[in-house]
Amino acid sequence: GGYTPILRDGDRTSRIDYRTGNTLRISSETPIAALYLYWYTPCEAFTVHTAAGDLPGGEYGFLHEYLALPEAVTELDIEFSGLSPLCEVRLFTTGAAPADVQVWQPPCEQADVLLFPSHADDDVIFFGALAAQCVDRGLAVQVAYLVNHYDWQPRPQELLDALWTMGIRNYPVIGPFPDYYVLSLEAAQQSFGEENVIAYQVGLLRRFKPLVAVGHDREGEYGHGAHRLNALALEQAVVYAADVSYDAESAAQYGVWDTPKLYLHFADENPIFLDVETPLESFGGKTAFEVASEAMLCHESQLQYAHRPTLASEEFPRYDCRRFGLVRSLVGADTGNDIMEHLS
């Protein structure tokens, strides 16, 4: 097939499903130096064939993937090796990525801070200001979601746009769970399976070996069952991740890990209150709260709802993005408002 209008209409929810043996040919009078591909769900590995040589793609399953070609060409073929739902292809005449293009790095080898949001937009509403502060400090920030939203487009696309706006450059881990609609902890436990969530989190803790893990409010911020389960499971996961007898497969793959500090949003234990209104140099003087608020605009499908990054709110009293509690520590209690305290 060719470079049809559906692949250049600007709509990231329309797609063509390519399969093993399919080839997409793209021709242009103007030489093509780079491609930017948007996928509906993670694609299988593919190869870009050009007269100047071949280029592999799809290694990491990035939904937004930028590929600079060995040299500019007027024709290329993309050969697919498995199901590859392609939404959009943008072409560039130079190999330097434009400002609006996301050039993702693989997930962290080792994270300073590992964030555990449940859904796309939780990353911004509850953890966005903290994430921006960590990025400004040069910390390695890894985000790992509970659910994947692949059945609710364009939320996976919005998720990446928001993380990029917050300065995160290591690709997130997208969870294996569907976005179950659960209004209580009991419903979440039944739908997700609490042991399944704990095992998923243990694997992440062992893989990324964070100095700091950060999770949801035990009460689910506004009572959301998935948020509650995510938080309560994480408290158990940090213990199990250090136990070699738990989940022998991930222990063999990554080793065990005892996370030095675990914070939960709005926890009462050893509370900290982040300063999110000081200008951040790496964000051009914007505050962490302003960065989070700007990132929220990327979640266009969710703007019809009232949820936003919040400092203090009578309507949403447990939303405050400044407030976290140190619920488990191997390095002692905090004396200030710094999640990296005692970890130098």
C-alpha cells in the first residue's frame, strides 16, 4: 500500500492495520530525511528500506517513534513483521527533530524516582508538579501506569504528550490492565486481582531499583477504587520486592530490591509539603504547578471533567498535589520537604 490520506490527515485515532508481509511505500519529490510515526497500539518490529540502507524500528514499542534516515531519499519502504496499527506518518526534510516531535529514550536502566499513577491524567493531576521538580533537578524519573487505555483512544497519545510537556524523556511503562470502571476498593480487587497488581509492581521495583517510589492516596483521592488498590498494593510490593522467595521469575531476571523510600499521596505519616510555586530554571521560569497545569491541557479528552492539578480545594480536598507522606523508609524520617533527603 501507499502513503494514503488516512496516514496524513492529522487524526491520531484513525489507523491502518498492517500485518506480516505488508509493505508501505512512501515516495516524495522532496527528499525525506526523517519519519515520525504514530501508532494506535504498540507495533511489532519493522524495517525501513531505503537506497541508502535499512533502518530497524519498533524495538521498544513506542507509540510515537522518530527515525532519522541514514541519508535523505525520495522513496522508502516500511516492511512489517506483525500487527502494526499505524495512525499517522509525518515526513521531514532534515534529520534534526522539530520542536513538536518527541524523541523518546528507552525506559530508565535505574530510576531515581518511580511514579505509579493509575491512569492517564493521574500522572499530571497528582504527580505532575512533583515530576517537574524532579526533572528540573536532573533526576531520572520513570513513570509506570496501572492501566493502558488502548480501548479508549486517544488517551494513550495524550499520555505521551503530557509526559513530554513535563520534561520526562524516558518512555513510560504502560500497564497490562484494561481501564476497569471501579467505584470501590472491593470492585477494584475483584476486577484487577490484588495479587496481579502486587506482582506487576514488584517486577517494576526490581527492574528500575528506584531510590524513591511514589504512589496514590490510600483513600483514592476522590475514592477511586483503582487508585486505592494501586496505593495499598504498592505498600505490600515494596516489601515483597526485597524478598527473594516472592516471584522467583522476576527475582531471577532483575534481582531483589529494597526501595529506600516510599511516599503515598496525602498520607499522614511523616508528611511533606512540596514547594510547587518556585520558578524552575529548566522550564523557563515556570513553576512546577504551572508545568503540571500546562501538561493537563494535553489530556484533551478529559478536559470535560473537573479534575485538574490542585493546590487547595473545598470541592476536591484530597487533590492537593503538594502533599505526600513518607510511609516507609530505610534511611530515617524527613526533616524537610525533599523526597531525596538522606539519599545523596
